[in-house]
Amino acid sequence: ADGDPWWRGAVIYQVYPRSFADGGGDGVGDIAGIRAHLDHLSALGVDAIWLSPWYPSPMADAGYDVSDYRDIDPIFGTLAEAEALIEEAHAANIRIIVDVVPNHCSDAHPWFQAALAGGPDAPERDLFWFRPGRGPNGDEPPNNWRSEFGGGTWTRTTNPDGTPGDWYLHLFSPEQPDLNWDHPKVRAEFESILRFWLDRGVDGVRIDSAALLLKHPALPDHHDDRPSPYVDLDEVHDVYRSWRRITDGYPGDRILIGEVWLPDTRRFADYLRPDELHTAFNFEFLGCAWDPDLLRACVDATLEAHALVGAPATWVLSNHDVTRHVTRYGRADTTFSFAKKRQGVVTDLELGTRRARAGALLTLSLPGATYVYQGEELGLWEVEDIPEALRQDPMWARSGHGRDGCRVPLPWSGDAAPFGFSPAGATSPPWLPQPADWKDRTVQAQTGDPHSMLELYRDAIRIRRTEPSLGDGTLRWLPAPDGVLAFARDPGFACVVNLSTGSVVLPEHRSCLLASGPLDGELLPPDTAVWLRID
Ligand code: TEU
């Protein structure tokens, strides 16, 4: 609603820098590419962009392994270019969110290098979790924790004299050692990093793996029937209270966005108390099946939990870690989970696209903020046939599935790869191969085509910007036939989504503002959504 801080009802677009646009011609996206395509984001009408990490990194986990939090990796550009991007985006009324990764750093970070080089007594070891191994020779890991990427969470070090040494903890890959958030130096360093980027004018930060920072100091074994020794410890909230104090000290509504994966919506909402994070991604919604009852229950639970703490809800259908909409919704099992992300599952892309279009109208009309991952506005599908030799994600090796399929470089124009992703005369092909069929999904091919995914997103966001009932607020469910979600946003707006298998009669309305697919007179076909003007 008018007068609310911008972020409560924002549309935030996730830029995955290495796959957005390549200005330099090396096949990897960069800041020059983002600057050259700000017009796409303006035409889409988004309020802000969140950039996945762009810091110096050995890229063991695509930049989520940071070796210097205060600079830009040369493959993406320079700090001066980042500052220019912030300025140009602001001039275009687009805010900038950067991604901060506090749970772990890169094994190439100077702290970790000093911890290794200094041997068992190096003071830098206290900044991480170094422990002797178990067993008679210390050759078993200190506990039984399992990595988020598959495999164990401990790697043994070798002492400077060549003897086997202590182990260190990594919840993700071995190249991402976990920082010790009980250490005041770690806290002070990240407060300084936060100020560094706020001083450069960013409008907010996205906090990676936000619920994982604190570990039970005894590092006890994990047991399924006991609280996790590292997920969502109560003490983690102190960190965000101090970050909030810092952020509030800056002018102009800067925000903290948490990546908080927690199935318990109330524990999740605790992160959004008025003195903590402003907002956090709604992963329950992302994981929800294309099912009317489950979606409705998820919307209700979300709104209820957020109301407890006065925070706006967020609606997220994807990001750089999960299967793209049109693929996920084109399968028999539409829920998301990493284990299901496998080859060989039958996908009906036409059905998936219909649902993804309806899903776009659903998410863009629910109360709160919406996140759009780059490429979803083009209806890109998950690329599942990337040759093994070209795969980059460390998850493949550790768990047999990976996230490359949603990270393939965007198609901008033209009839063949690199589809305008890289400039003419580029020295390398795009870092992941683009499907030839993406010639129909380029920004250029879709622009001006009223049936395209891109024009649907543009229309929806344009209407959302001018429609006072959209953005943050409340919803009122309307009576509807089985399998149909219908809600009003007062005053005068309704969204109806048909998730049943037959056509249904539209509720009484004054006019139709937008439809995700063709209507059949007054009938709304299956897997179709409409926005209506009602009295
Ligand atoms: O992801 C954190 C995370 O816990 C989930 O995304 C998930 O567990 C993981 O993707 C696989 O199970 C964030 C980033 O979004 C992701 O890209 C990084 O790899 C990860 O942190 C480590 O920094």
C-alpha cells in the first residue's frame, strides 16, 4: 500500500551474475553485462535486484566461497564498476541488494590460510572449528554431521611438519570452512563488511544460510530425534539484532533478507521480529506442490506467522539452487526437493509453462513481496542434459545431482548460441551450454509477443505497480469451486487460479485485467489464472 517502506511490497529480481550477461566476451557474465541490460530490468518493472556473490573467490561453489568480502572478483569486474552499477541502477529507480555469506568463507581466505600455515597453535584456528579426530589415531571425524551437499562435514588437515593434523568443519564443501561465530573477531569482521557495502550505497543484503551460523559449542553428534546442533540455535538471533542496529543507522530503508530454511513457520517468524531481519525467503511456498489445498494452507500459514511479528510475507518460486518453474510444474510430482532433481523424470513443458504462467499471477498478487529468479520471466526450463564434463556444481560429485540446470546463461537475442549473452567476437562459449531451442525464449523474440512469458510478467508487474490493493496487505478468500483458489485484495481486485482438471465459471466481475492463458468465454480453463476487477 502507499506510504509503506518500499520493500514490504517489492518485486525483487535475482541476478546470478555469471549467467546474466557477459560484457567482456570470456563466456562468463559480469558487471559490464548487468550495466548493459538495466533496460531489461526497467522494462520488467522490478523494484530491486539481488546479486548473488560477486566477490573474489576460487569459485568452488560458484562464489559462495568468498576469499575477500570487500572486493569484486576479476571475472566479474572491479569495485569501481560495482559502484557505477549501484549508481546507474539507482538512477533507473532500481535498488541493489548484495549477498553476504557469513556462515563460511573460502579455504583461500587469508584467515583460513593462516590457520593452516600456523599449525595446531595458530590463533586463526579459533576463527574456525578445528578439532582433533576421534578414534585411536584421530583418523575419524569429530562428529557425525552430514554436509548439505552430501558426504561428511569434516576434512582432516596436514600439519606444517607433514604429520596428520586436526580436522575442520564445513557444512557445505571442504572449500567452505565454517566460521566460529562465538569468536568476537568474526562478529566484528562481518559488522565491518556490512558497513562496507552499506557505505557503498547498497539498499540491503541477502544473508546466506542465515540460520546456520551458531553451533552447539560441544559439537555433539546429530540425532534425528533431538534439536539440531547447528540449525536455528537461539543465539543466532543476537547476530541479527546487532546487524539490524547497524542497518537502521543508515538512511533510506536498507534491508536485511534472510535465507532461512526452516520448516517450523513460527521459528522462522522469530527471525522477522521487529529488531531482527526485515524479511526472509518463504521456502515453504517454494517447496509446495501445485495443489489447491496445499497452496491455500501454505498461504494461510505464511500470513499467520508473518502477522505475529508484523513482517510482510514473501513469495518465492525459485532461485539458483532449485529446479525451474516450467520443469517442476510439468512433472507428475510438482513438489520441490533436491532428491527429486534427477534425470529421467518425464516432463511436460507445455503443461509446466501453463502452470508457471498461472503461478506468476498467483505470486504477484499475494500480499507481500515477490522474488523472481532471472530467466523465469523468459520461461526458461531446467537444462538437464549438460554433459558431465561441463558440469560445475560441487553437489554433483557429492550427492549425484546438481544445480547447473537452472544456472545456464540467459538468451537475449538471435537464433543461435550464445544468443547475445556474450558480445560478437567472444573468446569463449558461454560457461554452460545453452539449448538451441532457446531461440524462441530470447528477450528479443518474446518482446512484443502478447502470448510470451516475458510480456505476461511485464503486464503483471505494471498492473501491480499501479494497483493500490496489490503489494503488502491482506487477502480475503472468496467462495470457489473445488480445486480453485480465489481471493480478493481489497479494494476491488481478485485473483482466481484454477488448479482443477475442468473449466470453471469465473466469479462475478467488472472486467478482466489480465489472464495467464486464453479464457473460454466466462470459463476459466484448468491451470489458468486471472486478475479481475470486482466491486
Ligand atoms: O544455500 C544454502 C542452503 O542450505 C540450501 O540452498 C541448500 O541446502 C543447498 O543448496 C543444497 O542442499 C546457500 C546458497 O543459496 C547456495 O547456492 C550455496 O551453495 C550455499 O548457501 C552455500 O553457501
